[in-house]
Amino acid sequence: MARAGQPPGEGSGETYESVWDYPRPPAIEPCARRVQIRFGGVLVADSKRTHRVLETSHPPVFYIPPDDVRMDLLQRVEGRASLCEWKGAATYWSVVVGDRAATAAAWSYPRPTERFAALRDHLAFYPSRMDECSVDGEIVRAQEGDFYGGWITDDVRGPFKGGPGTAGW
């Protein structure tokens, strides 16, 4: 889906995805890279069956099937919801491990729009609210801003929406 480019440093042989090549409306694609999430010393999710959502100016968001998530560690957040113009109404989840809790640290779409039907009940996590999120062993960096949940890896280039001064992009 995303186009590859050559990063600075001619001849490095590395390729990357520019978030400015991602489409709007967003695209969804299956992803077989290993995605892991840890919180409170526990592996909360481990999957090679995710979907990535790719949207202009945002790092990818990984959606994990519920069978690959420790659902016993999630509690639905009552009274909190949001509406995505593309995906529909989101439900939020807190992650609770022992006496530690990350409130509204994940979200899902129980009834997504037809275009995003593959995301039904899959969970996306804010990497900033977890202890560690990784893609194929690489620890991800969180997209700035409380609203966004993008996962930044070395093969994804910005600039990214979400930081100060980017609201109007």
C-alpha cells in the first residue's frame, strides 16, 4: 500500500514509508509483522494477524484481533466514546494488571463502517499508555498528542500530525 522511498544518505539501501504517501480517506491492510504489547510486566497482546490503518500525516495504527489479546486484562470504559468519520463509533478499554491501570488505553469498533469491516472488535492501543509496544522486536515511539495512537518505527517517516502546531494540517 504505502510507497517506499530513499531516506537521506544516498545509497544506504534502506527503504521507508512516508506518512505523506498514505491516503485520505485512510487505507486498511493486513499485516503479518509481529506486534507485541506489554503492561505491568505482562504480555497483553501478541499477534502476527493485525491490520494497519494508514492515513495521511499519521503513523500506522495496528489493530489486533481479540483472540490475540488478553481480554481478561481489559475493562470497558463506560460513558466514553468517539466517532471517526471513516470507521464509525469507537468503544474504549482500560488495561488493568494487578494494581496498575491504564485508563482508556485501547479502543475498538464493534460496528465499523462497511469499508472497515475487517476491524470489527479488533483492538488498537495507545503506545504512550503501555509500558512497551513493539513491531518485529523494535520498540515503537508514540505519536504525539492525546488524540492519536500512531506507532512510529524506524521505517516510517514524518513529519507527523499530533504535536504542537499541527492541528490545522
